[in-house]
Amino acid sequence: MVAFVVSYVNIRGKGASFPSEVYKMWMPSYKAYRQPYQSISMDYDSIGSGGGQKAIALNKDIEYAGSDSLLSEETKKLYPDMIEFPTIAGYTYMR
């Protein structure tokens, strides 16, 4: 069986610093999984949660944005095609 790449995909993300290292650790596994079908380039720029939300809302050449906060109701109304879902969880400590 001969496998060959049928497309090239560049997946770019920006946003919160919290998930940055996890996303970077996942990238090689995802690339390997998709390798028979797609040549994939992936990167994630840690620019802050709000910066990521603004970039994805304004369609600033990215496919996803990491954030540590939910979209506001106003943002959901302005961009009804934007979806949100959890990818990782963190801890909060209190005294």
C-alpha cells in the first residue's frame, strides 16, 4: 500500500499562555496521526487570552484561539459561528 499526502494544511493558533506548552506537546502526535493524508504545519503563539479571542473574532489568520475565559454573551451574538469547548483544565488555589 502506498500512502501519499493529498493536501497541505497550516493550523495556526494564538491565545492564552496557560495551554501553550500542552498544545505544543500535542502537535507532533497530531501531525503523525494525519501524516498519511495531510502535510501539516502547526504553531501556537502565546499572546494572552484576550488577544487570542480578539484574533479569532477578527479572523486574523488563525484557526483556533486558547483562552482561560468563556466568550461573553455579546461576543457570542456578534460571532454566532464561533464555538467554544474545553481542551485542558487547571487548578485554582485559595487560602
